[in-house]
Amino acid sequence: MKLLLDTHTFLWWAIEPDRLPPAILELMKNPANKIVFSVVSAWEAQIKIGLGKLTLSESLKKIVEREIQHNKWEILPVSLQHVWHLLQLPPLHKDPFDRLLIAQALTEDLTIATGDAFITNYPGLSVIW
């Protein structure tokens, strides 16, 4: 399975893993699964830090680099193909970061790991939680 982490999934994994459902923890720990970390999640978290909506005990850069290196996650950049896919998405979710993650998951044929109920409503999207 190829899992794309929603931003909250990544942050909980790195900081509060007890908040993740046991099934997600198992999937993320299983070396047979490929975990994909989108730069969109780093971007979203960094914006929230700048706005004072997210506080971390260490720098986001340190957390992201540690988790990618330690867990051997794949980094997914944003491509024009992802951006163009946004036009095909119905307006079910207003958050631009989540919409871009959805577009990436659909474009790259990834299962998105998220507890966000709005995301589960997108047709053709594989979601696990």
C-alpha cells in the first residue's frame, strides 16, 4: 500500500502517536507499505506555526527531516499536474491544503491516511483511517 499522510496524521505520528488509530499505526510501521510525505503538509504546518495556530517543541524542519530519514519516507513535491487536477475536484472541502493533498492522492494513485471526514466524500479517492 502507498499511503499519503494528511498533515494531522504526520504531526500525530511524529509528536502524539497515541492519537492515531491502531490500524494506521500498524500500516505506517509495516515496511511493506510505502509512506509518502507531501511538501504540502510541511507548507501547511509552517503556515500554521507562523500564524500562531500550531506550536511545536522543536523546529518543524527538524521533525520533518528526522521522520523522513528515520522512516525512509518518499517526498512528494507539488507538480503542475497536481495543480491542474484541482479543477476536477468538486467543492466539497474548502481547505486549499487538503484539496491539494486530495489532488496529489488522486493523481499519484495513493491512499490518503486521514481522519478528516470531508476528505472521505471525494469520489474515486482511497482513504484509510
